[in-house]
Amino acid sequence: MTERIEKLAQQITSLEESDLQALFERIKELGFRHEINALSERYQKRLKDQAEFDEGAEEILAKLKQIRQEIASREYPG
């Protein structure tokens, strides 16, 4: 382990329980944000690759409406 990591580990182990729990919650929050950002970047890349990134909201909503109607007619015929 690097000296920096060792010092950080010592600081963490010296925290009181409430501070330690707050630290863990903050780490989870940051990890969640990181994952959401990574997911967003992958989704944007996929849209760009499919040439759908620059579609307007109207086109997207129209596609979603069509998909919803297809599912409804398949699942609830008649």
C-alpha cells in the first residue's frame, strides 16, 4: 500500500461511528452518481451510434406512443 493510502486508512479507522456511517453513505452516494453518469454516457453513445441522438422530443414521444400501442394491442387484444 502506498503511504497516502495507509494514512487515509488510519484516519478512517480513527473516526467515530457516526462519522464513519456518514462517510460510508457519502461513498455510496458518490458511487451511485458515478454509475449513473457512466450509464448516461453509454446511452448517449448508443443513441449517437444509432443516429438518434439529435431527435427531438416530439419524435421520441411519437415512437414511445407507438410502442405503447403495439404492446397494448398485443397484450390486450380486442
